[in-house]
Amino acid sequence: MILLNAFKILGKLHFFIFILMLLSVTLNCKKNKDKIDSQWDDFFEFRKGDIPLIIVAPHGGDLKPNWIENRDCDGSVITKDLYTLDIAFQIENELVKMGYKPFIVFAKIHRIKLDLNRSLKTSHCEDDTSNELWQLFHDQIFTFRQEIIKNYDRGLLIDIHGHGHPIQRIELGYLLDSEKLNKLSRDESSIQHGETSINSLIENHPENKQLGDLIFGDNALGSLLSKNGFPTVPSSIERAPKYNEPFFSGGTNTKNYGSKYQSGVDAIQLELNRSGLRQDIEDRERFSKIFAKILIEYMKFHYSDIFPSN
Ligand SMILES: [Zn+2]
């Protein structure tokens, strides 16, 4: 009798586990089906270019698929870099109008779902569902980077972001933090160019320009931006952030795809301020037009040995 009751209980337990398993399979199927129904392509914009320039925009997307968990673990920044995707598209358009096609890798997924300027492990909060998306995005940058090295030997990657710091100026990230920029500003031979994400550029510079010239000189990217009405640090005008002023010196993409750790493609992180640049449509248009021109001027000067003449 006791044995019979035990079998009955075991039977009920098995049935209960079976229902749980069925429920779990059904839920997973639903999740996968939603995932398959959404095209991966919807989350990105990739285009091959015809000049040695890659433009990356990882934080400007809006898409929030419900099959990817929101990022809510400690240290997760979940706000998008407002209007940076719009600006990235406009810069591409302006370059195309001038006769140049950059390689582009833009994300349309919202940062609350996936941070594409982080390592795979820290791009989400333990929800592996987005791993494939992360991989596709970074494989594409890697492939374009290799293609540029194959065709031109060297090239440049610009990683576009937007910052919320109180001082309304563009911040350029060469992997030199505020302390190093201040040191370099005082003594231009105090920092080795091997510490920067533009190491290859300086090693191969057609005019033999040095690190100080590339960061503070008249033809430095920051100086060209400042001269054209977009205050920038570092530049000839503002060489380094002051003590305690917040400053972004370059994130994972600048580290992984620039030339500090491998030669070939250089990288510069572009952190755009909000007021006077990202906020209003007229400013976004004005900036995109001017920046496209600056980019070509910059490449024609600093990469004259590899930049296609047309
Ligand atoms: Zn960002």
C-alpha cells in the first residue's frame, strides 16, 4: 500500500516535471521564432566603401526587441547617444556627394539591449541571446579593417558617440587620458606614439609629423574642427582638459580597432556634445557637412601616400 502511494506521488511528480519542460520548450520556441522572424539585417547598416575610411556608430540605435533582456546590471549605461546615428548617416551622405564612399558599420539596436562598444561578456547582462548580434557587428568591422589593410596597407576608423558632459565641446579619444594629454601638452616628447590609437599613422606619416603635431598641430583633427566652429579638445586651441573636467579618451572599439595593439588601421573616438551640435536639426546638418569636408582634408594630408586621388 505504501509502495503504491509512493508510485502515485512519483507519477504526479513526473507529470508535473513533464508539463514544466513542455512549457519551457514552448517559450523557447516562441523566443526563437520571434528572433528568426526579425531579420538580423534590421539591426545594422553595413556598407562597403572605396576609400580607406571606416565610420562606426554603435550607440545611436532605437530598436528594442523584446526577446533581448534589458541591460540592468551594475555599471550598465543604457541611454543612447542621441542623434549620433542620424549624424553618421548624414556624414556618409555628404562624403558620397563629394565622390567618396566610406565603409560604414552602424547599429540600429538600442543600447539598453546591447552595448557595442564593450567586450562580448560585458555587452549584455547575462542574456546570451544578443551574442550573435554582437558578433555580426564586430566581425563586420574586422572584415572591413582587413579589406582596407589588403587594399591600402593602412587606414582610419572613426567611432562616433555623444557625451553628456557639461562643457559643450567635442572630445577626441586617441587613448590618451586627461593626465597624459596635459603631460604631452607641456612636453611633446613625454609620451610615446605607441601609446596611442594612431600609432601607425605616426610611424608611416608621409610628412614625418610627430605625435604633438597630430594632437595639437594646425592639421590635427581637433584643430580643424575648432577652426570650423566646433570647439574640440585636444586641439591647437584647447590642448588638454583642465584638472577635474570629465573627458572620454576612447573605449573598447578604439582599443580593439586602432593601431595601439596592432598596426594597420588607426582609430579616433569622436564624442559629440549636445548643445550647438546634436540637439538641433540645423546644427546636425551643418556639422555633418563640415565634418565630411574635414575628414577628406585630414586624409588627403595625413594619408596622402595611400589616399586615392580623384
Ligand atoms: Zn557612446
